Amino acid sequence: MKLEQLVGQRLVIGILGTRVTPEIISHFNELHAGGLILYRRNFDSPVQIKKLIADLEEALGRKLLVMTDHEGGRVIMFRDGITVFPDNMALGGAGKIGYARQQGEIEAKELRRLGMDVNLAPVLDVLTEAYSPNIGIRSYGQDWQLVAGMGAARLAAMQQGGLSACVKHFPGKGHSPVDAHLGLPVIGSTWKEMEAVHLKPFVTAIQAGVDLVMSSHPYYPKLDPYPNMIATFSKKIIHDYLRVDLNFKGVITSDDLEMGAIKAICPIGEAGILATQAGHDLLLVCHVPQAQKEVYYKLLDAYTSQQLPLKDLERSAARINSLKLKRPKRFEGGEPGAEPAGVSLAASICRESVQVLTDEKKLLPLKSRTASLGVIFPQFSRLDAKIMIEKEVLPEPEFLRHEFKKFGFNPEIHIVSIDPADAEIQPAVNLASKSDVTILFCYDAHLYPGDKNLLDAIQAAAQKLVVDLLRDPYDAVFIKAGNACLTDFGWRACQIKAAIEKICAGNT
């Protein structure tokens, strides 16, 4: 294999659109890119995504390493042909390792039918008491043993089904104070603290034979004190600790090099060299073609000038090739489609994980079918262009009426933006003022100022109030005494249904 091809094998790149174009083919050929990562923007249907992959590989005359982010809950890229599982925190709340194993079995079957080689999951970050702006419900929870057990069971089942798992975000960023997509997080934990908690699930995953480990972008000054030596760039963390001390034999991949944490430190071409020097096999450059070119040509120059050693490139290429050889066939297991057992498993997880956090006045379950009920709900349809929103939830009023009708309720419904302006909040306040009971589905008041204003205004106006926390449960600190509050650890349809059932149970 020529040097250009060896360098290209390290790159996993994203593309725009839902079909293969001459420009995409030319771009892949120029970069000799070995990997493809697929997002919501690339998906219309199972038939279409299969055609996209097949057309691209046929045009290139070679097999790619095809990846997607299919964590469950918040992070799901495909709308059809898969089971929509809840977030990991819901699974952690249910507390059954067997559920994680079943999820892995199901998603392996579903994703292999769609042509995926690698699932960038599960998340093994361990939460702490501190607010986590990015991981949150993506984590199984604060107990590292639970995180390790859930993660190991799921990844083992995935890999037994022919789908490679990729655990993330090494060495652990469940306590990161900043979202690495937006800026540079700094985590002050020592090696002793990391080894006592945050590294434990990764050690368990390696012992379970995980195929890939993804690194993280935070700066850990007590792990590697060199200025701006984020984990992605740190040879101490990636090569010396992960590869040597933990004896990980599989493929090490970076997170997306286009994130804000990287931009805060250096140009992306330099980031590619630093991540390679640290010990990564694969480099993810997921969005911008020019950024992908910069990484490729900087790496090519670095190997040509012997700034980077060729022997390390050859070793990485061998590991990547071994990963590809695990799956000689592209589409396995028949035609795409969600597994029949998936819906009932997801429903069981959600039902068993819903938690009532406060209910001093014993409002739950709602006791009167005749009481006027006002429901305030976020407009998820506004997000549909950017992230996968289930068809079942759209349009939102019809979905809600159908679910509440199961329990004998016919609520008046008001839909608000994800981050509502004051003009939108006032009609919601009017509804709360006149309703005997108000249910507010709150979508992350920690993150959206307008949602925090909405929550405060409804709490001041409602006669009786039930708040369901749809995203991270951190918003519980904003709930005032006397109001009922519960969380379903997410906002997928199965989770919303479980919350409504919890609110209305006993009225069937």
C-alpha cells in the first residue's frame, strides 16, 4: 500500500447529503479516506442508506469502515429500521444488566442490516454530583460499577452480533464542566482519582474485548501538565497509559477533530498530527471537506518529512485492517427493520426507570378525570432538520392527546419553542392560570434561558403543577416546594409515554 493510501486509511470522514455525488467520490479518492461516518443528514430511509454505502464503495472499488453514533436516547442518527432505545441513564435507573445485553443484541442485528461496521457506543463516562452539560443522560449514572457492568454487557452483545463497539470518552469526562463541542473543558482530577472511578469502566471494557476506544478532548492538567495537552494530544494518556499500561490491543480513535475544544488550541491540520503522535489509529473529521483535506495533507507531509515515523503508521494500518476483516460482508442479517422485541424492551426500561423526585402534596397520580388539565410541551418538530425526531411524536398535539386519552384525560395543549421567547411564554402562563392541574414538560432549563423563564413563570401561575424533566434531571434544583416533579431521563417517545403513564396511572 502506498504512503498516500496508508495515511488515508486513518481518516474517518463525514459527507453531506443522502446520495453519492461525483464530488464525494472525487473527495474520497483524493484523500484515500478509509472510513465513513453517517449522521442524521445522510438518512432518508433504510433503502436509501444502504444504496448510499453500496454506491460509494462500488465507485471507489474498495471497502470502507462505516460508523455511526447510535448511543440511544439523545444520540440516534436513523429514524427507521432501528429500535429507539432510551438514554443510558434510563437504563441505569432500571438497573438490570440483562436489559443492556438485550439492547446490544438488538442493535447489532439492526445496524448490521443497514451496513454499519462500528457503533460509537456505549458511553462509559461516570457522572459525579457536579453538573454535566454534555454527558448527563448519556451516562449510565454515578456508580462506576453499574456503568462498567452495563457497558461491558452491551458491548459484548454487540460484538457477538458482528457490530464493533467503541467505548468513550477515554479517560472519562462525566465530570467535565464544559461541553467539548463548544469549548475547552478542564478537568482537575488526579491519576489516583481517575483510577478510583472514571477509568474503571474502560478497564472493564478492555477486559471484555472491546474493539475500539475513543479518546476525549478535555485538558487534564494533573494527568499531563504540559499546557493545552488535552487527552486527544497526550502521549502520556493515549499511548503510555491506554496502549501500554492497560495493554489495549484494539483500535484507538479520536473524537471529532472539528469540535470547539480543538479550535480553542490549534488549527485542525496540526490537531491531526498531535493526535497521531499521541497514539491514535483513526482520526474523525466529520463535517467540513476542507478540514478533512487539511488533516490529510498535513499528515502526508509529516510522514514524507519523517516528522512522524512510518513504522507507527504501518502498525495502525494493520490494526485498522484487522478491524475491517471482522466483517467480510457489508449487509448481514436480511432486510432492514426494527427487531420485534425492541419496542417492548424499550418500554420496559422506560417504565422501570421513571422516578418521582418530589411530590409533597401527593398530586400523583392525577385523581380526577373531570379536572381541567393544561399541558405545556416543547416543539420538537423545530429540531427535526438537525437531529432525529421520531415520526410518532409529530405533530406534538396529536401525540399527546393520544397518550393522555389512554388514561381518560383530554387536556388543553400549548406547544412552545425549545428556547421560548417572552411572547411565547405568556399564553402558556394563561393556560396554567386557568387549569386545575398543569403539566409542564421541561426541556433542559439549565441549558436554555427561555426554558428557565418558562419554568419560573409556570411555577408562579399554576394552581397545581406537575413538571416532567425531559432531558437531564439537573433541573430538579429549580423546582419550588409544593410542585410535583418527575423525570424519565430523556425525551424519546418511549420515555414520554412512560412519564405520562406514571402521571396518570390508576385512571384507566
